[in-house]
Amino acid sequence: MTKDMLDQKELDSIEKIDLTNTTWWQPKIDRSDLKKLMKRKDLPAWIHAIIYFGSLFGTGYLAFLSWGTWYAVPAFFLYGTIYANSNSRWHEYGHRTVFKTRRLNDFFYEIGSFLAFFEPVSWRWSHANHHSKTRHIGLDLEIADPRPVNLWHVFFTEFFGYNRVKAEIIKIINKKILLVHTILLI
């Protein structure tokens, strides 16, 4: 559901909507332990990135070598399983929680955006909005499973990412058209 689907009365009073929700589950963890766990460091992040991208390239190469044989089935399964983690990596790089250095997070965010097929600029803004208005219908534009759930949509459309990929392609094309138009005006 988008903002324009809300009735005008709700739109006029968005500032009055209480976005706090005291019923969220929170783990019982000591604050000092949480601070230690959340401390960002570059070295562990580099090790993790090297292992991930090394595994991705290694299994991708293995899948390439096995093409045309029955070994391709497990090779591509392994490669696809590792590749599927690009979305969660994109998410954490976007929050700048992986590396201590902001520029490294931003560099790998761009790579993660490419791998997960997200246009990086619009998604950073959209995702910041999502975390400030999580699960509030009409305000959180990243709700993937609106109510009532349409099973056809979930299992056949979203499973393959059809709508998301189509929307990303449209965003990218529009951005390129705007860029070309701007260059021609100069």
C-alpha cells in the first residue's frame, strides 16, 4: 500500500501517527556485552569479505568449469547458495555496520548493490525511511508482504524477484535518460 492509497485525513495527520511500538521483542543482553558485540573493526570485516568474495569467485569458477556436465548441478547450487547472501551483505554495508571505515562500507555497498541488483542511491534513502517507519502501512514502502497476503504474488512473483527487478530496471533507465538529457543541455 502506498501513501496515495491512504485517505486524505490520514495523510494530513502523518506527523501525529505514533511510530513507537512497545510490544517489540527485545533480547535480554547486558548493555556492555552488546556494545562489545557491536564494535566495528576493519580487520575482521576484511577477513569476512575476503572469505565471502573468495568463495563466490571460487564456486563461480567451479560452476563455469563444470558447465555441460552433471557436476554443474551441485556446482551451481553451491554458487547460488553463496551468491544468495549478497542481499544480506548489501543490507549491512548499507547500514555501514561491517567496516569501521565509512568509505569501505560505501565501496562494498556499491558492489553489494550491483550483486543484489539494487540501485544504490534510491535504496539507501528508501531503506532509511523503512527503518524509521517499519511495518507502518502506507509509510513503510518496503513492506514485502502486505496484508492480506497474495500467495500467487509471494510464491511466483517475489520468489523470482520479478516486480523488484522490473522496478530497478525502470529506475536505472530513468536515471540514465535524465543523465543523457542533462548532458545534452550542457
